[in-house]
Amino acid sequence: MAGDDGGGGATRSVDRAMRVLKAVVEAPEAATLSEIAREVELSPSTTLRLLGTLAHHDFIRRDDSGRYHAGIGMKQLAASALRDDPVYDLSGHFLDELVSATGETASLGVPMGSDEVLYLRQIPSTREVQSIVWTGRVIPRRGTALGRALDAQVAPHGYVVSHRPDSDVVAAAVPVFGPTGSIVGALSINAPAYRTGRDDVERFGRELVKQGEALSRALGAP
């Protein structure tokens, strides 16, 4: 058929659209056209065309300031994908309990392959200054509290703490176990370093162990 490239052009367009969509969804805050184009290494004109297609299908939306956010279509897809996930479904109560007990941001992370962690669910801090919302973002396992908890690198007290010198956030995490006894996720608390002392970290750890064990039991862990 004339002009048929075997699907190569279509595949390339889909790949570019997926890269643009990921750049919008995974950005720590709403991004501009130029920021997205730079992230995906495409020209602004190509990026704008792809953004227009994604917006037409409600996967993204553009606000009045020209920044792009995840759209209702993306949220509907995410909700459908998570509908039958027991870890996601059951975690809400235990994340709420963590925030209620500590006042800080509580998160659920799940493994993405062997090297990364997906922030699957997050309940923000009740305090004015809080960690940014990371729901939907993927981070490396290496050197992170969630990653070390997923790798079972916990101390005898049952939790792991991460506070790098170059970070203004303190994080503590515990593993969550599924019905076979394997680690299926991790709970964490993130708090600004300036207001987090040793006593706070120990309190976070105790609450994490308590809620992590409770969530594991709810999932049927032995």
C-alpha cells in the first residue's frame, strides 16, 4: 500500500505521545510546554501537537496559566487499573492512621521491577509546611527509605530511616507483606528535616511498624 511504512511512523508517534504523557503525570508540579519539550527532548511544535491530542482525549488538561496537569481520562484509567488491587484498596485506612498519629505525609510504595519504586498512594500532612505530593511518581530503590524497606533492609527495630545530607526531608519506612509472606509494598512517613528530631523519627518508626503489621494482617500475611 502506498505510503505504508510498516507501522513504524505510527509506533514512533505513540512512543512520543506516551513520553509526553509520562512527563506531565510524573512532573513534581504542573509543567509548561517548554519544560515538557525539554524533558522529552522534542521540539516545542511537536510537543504541542502531542499535548493537543492527549488533551482531546482528556488524558491531560491545560490550566489558565498554560501549565499542564493529568486530566480526568488519565485519572479514570488509573482508577480502573487500581480497582482490584488489594494493597491499594486496603491501604487508605492505615495511611490515614499514620497521618493522624504523626501529622506528617504518609505514603504507600510498591515495587516497579527490581530497581524502582512507584508512589502508589499518599495522604498529605495536616501541617502547613509539608512534603510535595509524589503519587504516581517512580523513584530509584537505591538510597531511599521505601526502596530499602522493599528490599527488607530494616534494622532490628523494624523500620528504616533515610536522611541524606543533600536532602531537606527525613523519611522512615517499613515493609508490607502479602498472603505468601513476600514483600508487596512499603509504608513511609516523610517530614521536613528542620522540624524532625530523633524523638520524632522514633515515634514515626513505632507508628509505621504498628500500621505496617496491621496492613500486612489485613492482606492475609502469615
